[in-house]
Amino acid sequence: FWKTQNCFVNGKKLIENCGKGNAKAQKVFYYRYVDILYATIQRYVKDSAEIDDILYQGLMKIFDDLKNFNYINEAALVGWLKKIVINESLMFLRADFRTIYKVEEISEIDTNSLTSHDQLAENDLTEIINQLPDGYRTVFLLHAVDGYSHKEIAQQLAIAEGTSRSQYFKARNLLQQRLKNDYGKEFGT
């Protein structure tokens, strides 16, 4: 019902109505984008209560800033929304800086939790990424998935650009090692 109301099908009109504080438009907006925003936050933060808090903070910022958003197209809007919740996630992670960027050992990754399958499924890859130490996972996702440069990552996380590169390459090497160990025999490598 909320996703298909005629007065809110057009993204630009929906944004205008949300910016004016229209409660119906905001509810439609929420249901249209909440799954995307939740999934984006979940890549960085694992605890559902913390995800809910970050989502709430992100939505408050989004609704405050929507009146200034210049709607170009749906892809630009979704990119803007994701950037806001990624930034909110990073602010949350920065609050516990020592946990994220402590010296992380390869042994922290559980190498016995996945079962062997005929093909590498997306869920398996997600599980492998989720097993990375927090710092590695955060930098890997920012660079490989969300397209941030190492300079941008360094600025966002208040770390050196070299630390960002190091964390990314260590994460990539761990992922490659894990994929080779778990799936290399099945794929003939």
C-alpha cells in the first residue's frame, strides 16, 4: 500500500513532500528505503540493537537534509542515502576505536565454520567477510564494496592512509587464502 500510492510514486515528488514534513510521504519513504539502509549498516555493524540505533540516527539526518537534496534520479538518491548511513556506522565504530584497529591476528578467523558446497554462494562469501577482524572488514567493505578511496577511508576513520591500505590488503589476502582453502579443490585451483 505505502509503496504504491500514486502521489508518491515519483521520487522527486516524494522527496519534496518529505522535505515539507508530510508524515504520509515520510512513511512511504521509510518503507521504500529501510531495507536498503538496514542492509548497508549491517555490513559494518553486527548487533541488531546497534543497527537500529544507527538506522534511527541516519534517518533523522536524512529527513533533516531531504529539503536540501536535489533529486536527479533514483540511483543518486540511493547513493546519497547509503553514504549517510555508512558515515553514521563509521561514527559508531570510531567511538570504540581500540576495538576496531587493535592488532588483529589471522587466528581470529574461524576456519571450521563453513561447510563445503558445489559452488560458492553469496551467503558463504558474506559469512567469510563477516569473520574478518573488525578493522579489516570495515576497510575492505569501504574500499571494495562501497568504492571509497584509501584517502577517504583514512579521513573517515581518522587513521593513516597507509593503515587503510595495509588493512585492505591483509583482508584481501585472508579472503583469498580462505577461499582457496575452502573452495579451491572444488574449483580445480
